[in-house]
Amino acid sequence: MGKRVLVVDDEPNLRLLIKEELEDMGLEVDEASNGEEAIEKFQKSSYDLVTLDIEMPGMNGLEVAGKLREIKKDAKIILLTAYSHYKSDLASWAADAYVVKSMDFTELKEEIRRLLKL
């Protein structure tokens, strides 16, 4: 069975694009549209990596990253956001990588390969 990734983003079109890119890499991809759904899925299933949008309604990605770490200390987490200023936010260190969103998924895929040792 391939590596499993949970993609968490409140934008359905972006979730779909990321899912397709990661499936092309041979990964098994599940989706969540918000933090609460992500935590629920994370508790029920095993994921090798989670990509997390930071700016989401309700619980933001930094809060979700903290909760995921409580559930599984060695969870691999990539914060994915349109806002580069979060990179200096200490809470972003709850993640293994930080990628600024773009329509070019090269950096995201490189980080996933690095973290999953693909």
C-alpha cells in the first residue's frame, strides 16, 4: 500500500488540484475541508503526512497542527499557505515544512518527497 496523505484546505478547487498532483506521485490522498474534519479523520485513520492550510474558518492550521502533534508526536506536517509572513511565526515550527501556495506544486512535491523519503 502506498503512502497516505491528508490534504486540509477550505478551498475545494485547490484541494482537488493538490489531490491530483499527489495521486500522480503515487500517493493515496484523502481530503478535509476544515480543521475539525481533519482531526476527526486523523484520529480514525493513519496518515504518513498532512498538508495544512493556515487560514481556514473555525480552527486555523496552526491550531490543527498542534492538535495533530498531540495525537501523533511524529506526524509529518506541511503548512501550506498563501501568506509568507507566517514563516516567522513561532507556531509554524509545529510543522516539518512550510510552503507558500502557488499554482506550481514543485516545492510542495519536493518537500513531500523529502519528508516521506520517496
